[in-house]
Amino acid sequence: MQAADLTFEAIPLLGAIGKQAGRLSAITEAVVRLEGRADELHDAGLKAVFRAELETHPMAYLVGSAVYGHLEAVVDRFEDVANEIHRLVIEHG
């Protein structure tokens, strides 16, 4: 949600990219940090689901693994958007 909120904030600022370069850079840095944290949470979540569910409920592990994978992929896409915004800031800055 935080990555979505930051991206939502960044989009209107693109209309004044030169004037808003500082804020846009701060937003993209924050999204990249969030993606790193999402990677950590993904790994921790998979380990927790593996320990808790594999022996007793193997299907729960598969479902949990898929959910964590999809959530991590979503945050990766927000990082892709942040990287593109950062590229635009550099080009127009």
C-alpha cells in the first residue's frame, strides 16, 4: 500500500518534473527501499509458512508461497515504475 500511495503521489508531479525533481527523487528512493523490505518479508514469510504448514498442510504451503510470490511481484512492478520515474527525472533535470 505504501508503494501504491507513493506512486499515486508521484504521478501528478511529473507534469512539473524540473520543479518537482527533488520530491520525485525522494519518492523513488522510498519505493526502492520498500521493495527491498518486501524482499525481506517475502523470504521471512516463506520460511514461516514452510515451518508451520509443510508437514501438516502441504497445500497451505503452496497457497502461502503463491500469495507471497504475487505480493512480491506487485512491489517489484512498483519499483519498475519508480525506476522509470527516476530515469525521467534524470533526463529532464
